[in-house]
Amino acid sequence: MKTIYLLDTNIISQVTKPEPKENIITNLDFHNGSCAISSITWYELINGIKLLPKSAKKDKLRLFLNDYVQPSFPIISYDEHAAKINADITSCLLSKGKPTPILDTQIASIAIANNLILVTSNIKDFAIFQKKFGLMLEEW
């Protein structure tokens, strides 16, 4: 099946919550095989776990990443094409006095570069990329 959706970090994090949002779980099941994550999201997930103190929760989250996330979602790299798009976005927005968080900009750039729909729970964080740079955006 063709990859259509790039999942933001908050979508993957939602799955680990004691009571995840039902619509996210439903959409993940429905779109099984057509979702990927960015290398930036992979970094954010790994880093988040590494920052936790030793605990059963940390071990459980590490297993979740290794046993569910990594085999279920291809990881799309931040490559030369995404870097060029990121530079275009950053220079345009900075010149207008609208800096954006670098990791969000990188995730948006990967989605744009690969013609993917970015799925997030934080539409407002990515709305500027949709309006000005053609990011396809969906909220689950």
C-alpha cells in the first residue's frame, strides 16, 4: 500500500496514553499500511524516552517503540529535498518576523517534500505551513 500520511509525534504519543483518543486509534487501524513517521518524529520519541528516569514506564515505552512503532511505520528521512524546502520556509518566515520551531518546520518540510498529508493533533502548530507553503494537513 502507498504511504499517504506522515504522522506527527503527538499522534504516536497518543497511543501510549492510558485512554487514547478513540478517533486516533480508529484512523490508525483504518489507514494501516499507508502511514509513516519522519526521522524527526523518530528522534523525538527516542529522545523523550531517554530523558525519562529508569522505571517500568520507560521500559514499556522502549518496547512500544521497538515492537510497534518501528515495524509498523516506515521512517522517512530528512533529506536534501526536505532541507531545501525547510530553508525556503525558514528564510521566508524569518524575513517576515515569524520564526517557527525547527523540529515542526523539519517535519512539515518532510511532508511537503514527499507529497504526504501531515496528521497531527496540533493543527495550529502547522497552519502557517499549510497556508503559505502548501502543506497538506489533517487532524485525527
